Amino acid sequence: MQAELLLFFGLLFIVAFLYASVGHGGASGYLALMAIFSISPLIMKPTALLLNLFVSSVSFIQFYRGRHFKWKIFWPFALASVPLSFLGGTMATDSNLYKKILGVLLLIPVIRFFFFKNTEPKDFKAANFALSLIIGGIIGLLSGMIGIGGGIILSPILLLLKWTDQKQTAAISAAFIFVNSVSGLGGQLVKGITFNQDMIAYVLVAFVGGCCGAYFGALKFPQSILKNVLACVLALAAYKLLFTYA
């Protein structure tokens, strides 16, 4: 049991590092990791959102320092997503359905990391306010229900619409993840939630991993290798959730 816990903490550090390096809080990765270790969904959701708060905040700070954050693009998404994320957090989800939805959502960053290239400044398009509200609302509701910050869904959409480049996407996603995680966690607190007794250790490990990943991802190295490794891990987790009963 002790060896299994140490393995979990080691993988948690790696997941936080990899996610923060691309501007994500890591909830989908934490959920995938907890699913692999057969942790109950009742614990998975609030745990992932709490870890999200710490990792997404340090990730945002680093990308903000790198001058990649675009407030004008961010705030319409947040305006619609925050109240619906709270609503989603109050909803109870069947365990099997929860795992299937999570499995499908995990495929989104896999597609993003493997197939979406960086957008060049000459290819940028103007953001659409109404479309931002619609997208933000839908992502917010799903985020609260599943226990993620929504960055894994928002990021590929921003790149597909060509509103931002990769590092701008990372900065906006980090802020989006933070506000949605606060809102979704608030909704879960209303209905009552369960935290693992090792939560403080979880937070410390994820926070350190997130600090390291955000620093290197925002300011130091190219992200192509990290994205591919992370995509492979998420693909394996999605397979486990969708096609096995463990």
C-alpha cells in the first residue's frame, strides 16, 4: 500500500508538471490518475478541482508574466461559464455515466495535442462575443458536472477558431480553469463533498509539480515533446474509462 501511494504521488507530480507546462490546471489528468488507482468518483471530483486551483493559479502567473494573457478574449467565456459551473457542481452523476463522459472528454486534449498546430499572428481572427458566451456556458456546465476546470475543452476551440496562439491559449485557459474550479467546487460544497485524508499531501505534490511545469513551459522550453507524452497518458486513461470496468 505504501509503495502504491508513493507511485501515485510520483505520477501526480508528473501530471501537474506536464499540464502546467501547457497552461492547464490538470483536473482531467488527476481524474485519469485517480481512475487508474480506482479512487471513488465521490472523492475524484472535489479533489481534482481543489488541485486545479493551486496548479492553474501558478500556471496563470507564469504565462501572465510572459505577457501572453488576453483579457478581452477571456472575460466573455468566464462570464457565462462561472454560474453554470456552479450549477453543474450541484448535480449528481451516475458513476458509470460519469466515467464514460470523462473518458470522452479526455480524448479532447489528445486530439488537441496531436493535431493542432500553433496559430501564426497573421492568421488570427477577431473573437465573437456571442459565440464566446455560448461556448463558455456549455463548457462551464460540463466542468461543474465532471469536476474539471474546462481548459481541455476551451483550448482546442480557441486554436480551431484561430483567436489565439498556443501560449495565449495557455494563459487564457489557466485563468478560465481557476474561476471554473472555484465555482464548481462551490457548487459541490453546497450538496456536500468528501475529501481524501491525504489531501494536504496531494496539494503539496501537485503544487510543486505545477510550479516547475509552469516555469519551464511558459518561459523556457518548446512544448512539443511534453504534449505528446501527456496525450499518450490521457489516451490510455480514456481507454480505461470507456472500455473497462475497473
